[in-house]
Amino acid sequence: MPTIASPQHDAEDAAEALRRLSHSTRTFADPSDTYWVLSDLAATVRRLEQVTTQVAAAHSDNAHLAHDDHGQAAAGHVQALTAASHLRKAVELFGLAHISLDLALANSGAIAWYDPSSTTLTATGASTALATERPGGRTQDARDGSRPAGQAGGQPR
């Protein structure tokens, strides 16, 4: 069961999950999986923004308790406030990253990925495809642009 009271343990778990994700996304057997990865990645960045905000607040709120390695309170106080400042900058950057991921997600959601064996190019370079098997045994005829119910932006739900 997940813990709520152990930020160190939870951070280790998150780092491990992201390590696994970095390995599993080296290649995509099905390019439509990129939509779901982007969606979860955007949620992850939003959560990282929140966690970073909270860590920055912990540094600022507790700066009066900070000391350096030599026991100097003034130096520790400066280090805590400087760390908080850098963390707030990271929060801004996470916000920008989240905006970019949302935009990428919107564009990715507009893509209908087809099986390369069922797609041909016409003389004008437009792609045509025969009825394509989709997850769950549904078919999609790409020529008429129709999508099965529950499928947004070419992405199966």
C-alpha cells in the first residue's frame, strides 16, 4: 500500500518508476501509445510542480533552523533561502513544461495512427487505408474519416 508519510520513500519510488518509463519508451511498437504516455507525463509534471512548490516552502519556512556543515546559522539560513529560490524557478519551468506537454497532447490526440501494412500513398501524397483493426476488435475505415464510438482523436479509449 502506498505511503503518505514518507516523502523520501515516495520520491525513491517515483524516481524508479521514471527510470522504468525512460527504458520502456525507447521504442514504441504502437505509436498510438505515445498519446497515453504524454497524458500521464503531463500529469506527472503537474505533480512535480506541486511537490517542488512544497519543498521550496519547507526550505523557506524552516530557514531559521538551517545551519551549514560548520554549525553557522547565518550561512545555513542563506543556503535554505537560496535553495528555495532555485526551487521556485524550477516550479516556473515545470509550469512551462506542462503547457508544452498539453499542446503536444492536443496535437497527438488529433493523429489517427494506421498500421503501415494497410496504408498506401496516393499520387497526391495523401494517405489512404483499408479497414484497420483497432484494439478491442473494432475496425475503422480510414477513407471516410469515421471513428468508432469512444475514440477521440484517433486514440482508442
